[in-house]
Amino acid sequence: MVTKSRIGDHASRGYKDILFEVRDQVAWITINRPEVQNAFREQSLDEMIDAVKATRDDPTIACIVFTGAGDTSFSAGGDFHAMMRLNRQNAAMWNDRMLGLAMAIRGVAIPVIAMVNGWCMGGGHELALWCDLVIASEDAVLGQTGAKVGACPTVGATQYLPRIIGERLAREMIFCARRFGAKEAVEVGLINKAVPKDQLLAATLEWCETIKGHSSQTLRYTKKSMNHESDELYASWQQGMELLAMVWGSEEAMEGMQAFLDRRKPDFDRFREANKAEMDRYLDGLARDENKAPAKQAAE
């Protein structure tokens, strides 16, 4: 059965950073920024949130598929040109959007599939984590790069990775910026399935057809039930966004992102040395009783 949705497409909804189309009861959301490996910015996040929420207006839609334009990248994560404008004062302008998209995906009543076609890194990997199912081409690479560029994956990765792949692998993935090829990602439970690149679309459509044949009522209620425990991590998301607000605009974060753009190794050691010098001053002060109140003040 071919159905026509009333919620429009990317053109009618005014989208510029994403493509949005409903075909045969499936909503397709494509990050359309291949010139930056489908990295997203604030406008991209706004459009993705709107597109996910729009599916609520058409109960004939059985599922949503997220993917990236082209065949080299699902999403490289946040666009550094956007993130380097952030600081503690305006951090919520980014962080709230990330949380908003995550909650839209988790809150929508239908399954959401990430169809990963290539690089799936950083915030792009967090996007895949928010989805219910993940299928990838065999040449896909998934990973968390925050430690390499001075960012923090605290809007999904730190909450979900330990539950999905276990505490040890999660810490290795975040602390060591470990990457997983698609086949290994299946083995550790990071994704559901890996298929040859030329079969990715067909395999995804098979999932969609399966979901279309199932009870929408059951899918809605069981998704809510399966999300129940992890929904209790909302407080951790809030804390994570506050921690991330401290990172944006810091010298260390700016060095990490600029080094990536310059294609050079970041110099994080200078921050360690500066922190050591400050700690040495503090400890030397303790040794000299500099934390002792002046005699007059003590007497008062």
C-alpha cells in the first residue's frame, strides 16, 4: 500500500540542512550537509527536531529512518565552525537542542532507525545511540572523538554506552577515542546489523516492511516500556549539559577543535603544564601557611 502523507516534505517545511520525505509509511530524515561530512549545526538540530515531531501528525507513518547524504558519512557530529562560537553564556543554545532532539527521538511513538552509511562519529554517534535500531554498511566506522578535540560526549554517550556495550568498553571508547568498524560494532552490541554497502538501503527497507506489518499500538507501548529505566537518566543528561557548558569556549576546547580544522595534533600538554604550575603555587602556599588568617583578623 502506498500512502501520501499530509505533513509535507523538506521544501514545503522550509528545511535547508536536512531532507525530509514520507514514502510508503516511512519518514526519511537525511542530514544534507555532505560538504562537511553531514556535521550538524544549530539550524540542523532545529530542523531534525521539527521533522521528528511532525510525524506525530500522521499516524500512518510506521517508522523513521535517519541517514546522511552521500555515501561517505552518516554524520561527523557537531560542526566545529558552529561549536567554536559557543561559551558558558550561550551554551544552552546548543546543549538544549541536542537534548531536544534526543528526547524527540525517544519520545516519538514509532521506532526510529539509524541507517549508518560511513563515518558515524562524536555527536553523530550520539544521534545513532538515541535511535531504537542501528543498521550500518560494512565500511562504517563508529566512535567517540571528544577526548581528541576537547569536547565531552555527555548528551547520550556517557549515559547509554555503558548500558549497551558494558562499562569497560564504554570507558575505552570515550577515554581512548576507540573506533569500531561495523562488523566489530555488531559483535560488541553497539549496532544491530552490518551489511554490504550496496545492500544497506534494501536491508533497511526490510526492517521498515517488518515494522509496517506490526501493531502500531504495541510498538508505541513497548517503546515506552523499554525506555522506562533509561528515561530515569534524565538527571544525568541535565548534569551532562551543565558540564558541557563549562567546556564550550574554553582554551582547551578551542585548541582541540582548531587543531582538527588545521589537520594537526592538538597541544594539550600546555594545559597540563599550566595546571601543574597552578597546583604547585597552591601547594607551596600551603607549606608556607599562606592559608592562615592574618594575626589581627584572627584576634577579631
